[in-house]
Amino acid sequence: MKEFSRLCDVMEALLAPTGCPWDRNQTFESMRHYLLEEAHEVIEAINLKDYDHLCEEIGDLFINCVFLCKLGEKGRHFTIEQTLNGVVEKLIRRHPHVFGDVVCHTEEDVRQQWRAIKAQEKQGKPSSPVTDDKTLPALARIQKRLKADPDLQPPPPSDPESELAAQLWQVVRQAHKAGLNAEQALVRSLQELSHQSS
């Protein structure tokens, strides 16, 4: 796609010795804040159903992803081709009901198959701290962990703060069982409050 190639060319020009001093000084670590900020702006545009804004924000998120890939190339850690090929192979591998001869009749069949393939991929590999999702908001993080292990329990309460935490765990567990997103429910409630006060 020529548009994607053009974006890559522009980013290479920005990172070149004669490019932008600010861009050239960025690192993976310095880009974390911008990546998180852009992801939140994409989510906000989705929540508002503002599709013109969503188009723009997805573009800004694309910039950050390409920027990180170019930093990977600059540091000789990985290439943008490795990143794209890796995710394409993962999509094909985890969708044998589309690209193979496996049959899935329901969404739940697909979810179970995805989990099984993902678990198989991780066999024999050291666990990665990336899967801890430490940058997710707490409610979203608990809900993601409950998807992987529905019987997961919080540490036993030992003080008022940990008792409150245990209650929040139970609320998230109820949301998970009902097929609701606890984090999104709170976001929606805050948005409705903002609309009422404006």
C-alpha cells in the first residue's frame, strides 16, 4: 500500500541525521507516554462515536507504531518487516477455522480455540513480563486476569484498603460473569455525568 510506504518514508526522513532533532532524540522509553495517550484518544473517539475524530486518532496511533518500529530498526533490535510478518503469521496460526480445515460454529468455539493455540505457543517458552499488563487500569487488568483464570482470588484482606480491594474484585467478577466490561461501564457512567453537567 503506497500510503503506508509513504508514512514509513516520512518517518525515516524525520529520524535521519538531517531530520528532526526532537524525533531523533526519542527512545522506546520516551515514546511510552505518547503511545498511551494516543491509544486513549482512539478509545475516547470510539466512545463518542466521533468517526472523523476516530480516523484522525487512528492515524496518530499509526505514527507511534511506525515510529517504534523505526526505532527498533535504528537500534538493530528488529525490523518493521519482522513486526508485520510476525503478526500476520500469528493471525493465520490462530485462525485455523479461516485459513485451515478446523470448524468453529460459535464465538465461544473460536475463543476456546484461540486460548488453546495461545497456550500451545507458550509451551517451553519463558514467561514474559509483558503479559502482566501492568499499564492497564486496575479494573481492566483484573478482568483480563479473570478471563484467563475465572477462579483467581485477591489476597486475603488485612486492612480497610485491602477489604475494599476484595469488594472491587467481586464487582469485576460479577461483570465478567455477566459478559460486561467493568472498566467501560465506569467510563460510560462518567461520560453520562459529563453530558448532564454540560
